[in-house]
Amino acid sequence: MAEITYLEAIRQGLWEEMERDERVFILGEDVGAYGGAFKVTDGFLKRFGESRVIDTPISEAAIVGAAAGAAHMGLRPVAEMQFIDFISCAYDMLTNYVATARYRAGLATPIVVRGPCGGFVRGGPFHSQNPEAAFFHTPGLKIVAPATARDAKGLIKAAIRDDDPVLYLEHKWLYRRIKESLPEGEEILTPIGRARVAREGRDLSIVTYGAMVWKSLEAAEQLDKDGVSVEVLDLRTLLPLDDAAIVATVKKTNKLLIVHEDTRTGGLAGEIAARINEQAFEWLDGPIMRVTAHDVPLPYAPTLEDFVLPQTEDVVKAARWLAAY
Amino acid sequence: MATATAPASKDQSQAELHRRMLRQMLLIRRFEEKAAEAYALGKIGGFCHLYIGQEAVAVGSLNALRDDDYVICSYREHGQALVRGIPATAVMAELFGKATGCSRGKGGSMHLFDAGKRFMGGHGIVGGHIPLAAGLGFAIKYRDGDQLCLCYFGEAAVNIGAFHEALNMASVWKLPVIFCCENNRYGMGTAFERVAAVTDVVEHACSYDLAAELVNGMDALAVYEATTRAVDRARKGGHPTLLEVRTYRFMGHSMSDPLHGVYRTKEEVEEQRQRDPITQMAHKLIGDGVLDQAGVDALDAEVRAEVEAAVQFADQSPDPEPGALLTDVLAE
């Protein structure tokens, strides 16, 4: 078993699906000759040719729009946003055209829009965003956000095979930081809509996703030394949320801390808290807490970025307070 | 077709084409008049944009296509839907919000759809669908097909970025797409020259190295011929074309808007009505001896009956089941 990075896992997943299904093609800025800004699609042009690995103009609306049109015709496009921040240019395409096509016209739009999200890399305000909340309330879309190499591979493959449009948020801070041994020869498919218990625990549940899974696991490790047993639930899919898994962990530990890297107001934590209120209020032994980014644009300066984004110690502090409640 | 055809039979097929085009234009006109009536009666709700005055554009251009070509439209698309062969019953039922509508009552006037007719939708946001046309063309090319995609939009759509992104992309990738701009001179209540630095839409083709043609949109045959040339270019190597078809709508922007008075004069509308594309086409057919006035009247009676039947069908059709509300959001 070879150890591969999160980035290599995405690459392998894409590669395998391109090999498996001729309807799958890749389009985006610099994805072909250059191999992708982060080299996710390095070598694809040589293997699959210009007809399936397509360098586009810097035209995010047309990239997503053309992908949607091709998907309406039965193809399986994977559109890359060079940085996921740029997806805002395609907001009209995704929310008005793509998300509603099945409802208004009975028309499938099996596209994947993927791109690097997230901070911790000093990317500044336009290269560090987490756009999930902007799409989370749009019926007709799915959103996935892998934390592990296994899920990075399993979710890109599942997203490509899915008959609905999927936004695939890959965290750039995890690209080369996370490594994992994946068995060769095994087909890895992560089911969309299913969370994963990343760590078992008894006293408190942390529900989280993306890079925050790792911060939360570090926090859980520290709390363990204090005798606080923390369960960490990695959502993996943000839309649709795995309500059953969230409710199950709350019923088990009776305390819920939600951690996300996205800003606080209107972030996913609010929706998750509301659902627990509706579905498992009686099971709570404390207030639902959240650790999130501050409600500001992401600043460049390292000291400022580190302050704005949730850090392991922020999670530890909140969890310790909640555990003692 | 370059095959040798006896002059008589060529004339005959021409006559048949022209007769069909007149019938289609009449069908749109009568359909839209009934839709206006039904709107006034409250049977059609929301926003309803009529095609009266622009009939020559849809009829002229769509007759140049094959059945296996693709069509994608903006929100003023009742005419295209009817010419493409979606039954008047299914279109009217959609306007009435009925389960038997071509979009099962979930789309409405601006979102007619029929994949079987390769009618890939009306779309209710100005210009946003133009990139989808590039994608339809891309998929045709990906599969080495010889079909093409005909994409309609109004002149106001050229001010949105999606138009420029899509034209550039279609040209760079040599996609078999015809971009058909129906220039009716007003984006709702704003004259094009008040909001566009370049008022000859066809000039935008230069920026993207597209073939281009300026067409008289009140003459169905001129539209037919220009589209036929664009079709040839698209099929032979996928060279996209921008057609600017100058037309005029005789009605307000939508049913809730005034016909004139605010942004255009009554005199202007009256003057344009003298160029009515249906009258022109009927005169031509009578002049060519294809039909006499009685023949024109008979066609008109035929389409009036068809539209009346469509209204009855829509009236009598069931509303969508409440259960349909939650279906087709996602695949499962």
C-alpha cells in the first residue's frame, strides 16, 4: 500500500473515472497544458487528449454554463474553478440554471464543479474562501467537502457518478499535508449524504468538516488527556446533511459543538443547531456551541489570518467549557 | 440539396415550405392573442411575454434546421416552442400551470421545455442561457455529431457578460452554434441605444471572429435564407455565426406592461405594424399564386381552431398533484 496525499487522491479518482467512462471530461483554466494551478490534473492532457482535457478562457460563467449544457446532453463534465472563490462568477449558472433544471424541465445536470477552498495558506480575501453557505440553501445542488485522502478519492468518484450537480470543495491546506495509505486495486466510493465518525467519544460531540476535522481531532486528543472523551463527526457531505448521523451522535454524548472554517453568520452551524433543536432537543445537556471564523473578510497578514480562522486551541477552549457545563 | 430536381417539383416544395411558414406564423399570432385573452381572464398568471410581431424570426430560422438539431431560447419563446413542434395544447397548458403542460406546470411561460423535440428550454434570465448553448454545441462536437444548436436571445442580452464569454468560447472551440439575436429595439422599457455603446449587435462578431449577418426580421424568407447559410457553416467544420435579426414587438414587453406611451410612441408602433411579417408573407404567397385570399383565410381558420382546442385542453386539464411539488428536486 502506497501512501498518497489528499491531492494525489483527488487526481487518482479523476483519472480512474476518466478511464472508466468516456463521457467524463475536464474543463477549466490551465487544467491541460499547465496541469492545473495546484497540479491536480497534471499528466491528464497527455493521457486523455485535448478533446477531454480542455483549457478554457477565464470565463467562470461560461465554464459552468457550458458544462451544464454538455451535461444536459448526457456528458459528465468536471469543471475546475482555479480557486473556489471564483465560483461566485458562476453563481447565476449554478443557482438559476443548474439547480433548477431537473425541477423545471425534468433535465439531469450531472456536473461536478470542484476547486480549492479554505485558508491557512495566506491566500488573502480572494483565494481563501469557503463558499458552501452561498449554495447550501439552494435546492437541487449537492455539496461535498472531503477531509481525508480516502474520502477525497471516494467523493470525487461518487460525485462524477452522481446524477445531480455536485460542488466538490477540496481544501488546499490539506492538499499535501494529509497523507494516507490507500489499498491499490480497491474501488473507493464514498456515499454522498453520509457522515463518518472520525473519532469515537462519550462526553461531547464535535460536528465538523473539511480542514476543521483535523483541528477537531487535535483538540480531541488534548481533551482526552484531561479525561474528556470527544466524538468527532466528519460530515463529508454538506448538502444534503446526514441528519441521522448528527442526531445519533447528539443522542450518544448529549452535547454538541459545531466547528466550521466558514464565517459565523449564516454558516452551516446555525442550520445544524436548528435541526438538533427540532429533532433532538430533549437529548441535550447543554447549549449548542459553535466555533467558526469571525465575520470578516479573510485578511492576508499571517497574524490576522491566524486570529480570524478557528485554531485547535479555540476548539479546545469551547469543548472544555461545554464539557464542564 | 445539390441533386438535380425538376423545376416544377422544386417550385412545389418551395411553395409547400412557404405555405407551412405562413401557417406557423398564423399559429403563433392566434396562439398569442388567445394567451393575452386568457391572461386578462386570470387563467395565466405571472409574467407572460408575447411574440406578436416577431413571428418571422422563429419561423424563418427554425425551418432551416433539421429535427435532430437543438434549440435553446430566452423567455419570449412561445413562438419557437410551437414551430419546433411542441403541441399548442402542451404549451397552453403550461401557461395555465397544468400538469399536462410541457414542463408539467413547474416552468410556466418562460420555461417551456421538450427534450424530445430537442427544445432545450426557455430561460427567464436575460442572456444567462447563452453559455448553455456553447455546452450543447460542445457535446455535439464531443460526439462527432453533425447537428447544431440554435440559440435565441434579445438585443438587451448582449450587455451581459455571459454573452461575451459564450461567443468567445464557441469561436475558440469552433462549436456548431448559431447565435440568433432578435433585436426588437427595447429591453423591456429601455431603448437599446440608451444602454448600448455599440448598437449594431452584429459588430460584436468582430471581437470573437464569428461569421455574422444582419437580417430583416420582418421577412421570414430573409431569415430563412440567412439561417440556412449559418447552418451550412456550422455543419461544415463548426464555424459559429452571430445573426442580428431586426424585428419589432407589437405588444408590451410582457402582459403587465403598456404597449406604448412611456418609452415609445403610438405612432412608432403603428408605423411598425405596417411591416407586419404575416401580411407580407401572405402577400407574397398570393402574388406567387401559391394561395389566394380564400386559401389564406382557410389557413387562418385552421389555426384558430387549433388554438381554441388548445385553450379547451388547458382549461380542462388537471392541476399538478401536490405530490409533484417535492419530486425532481434531486434524482432520488
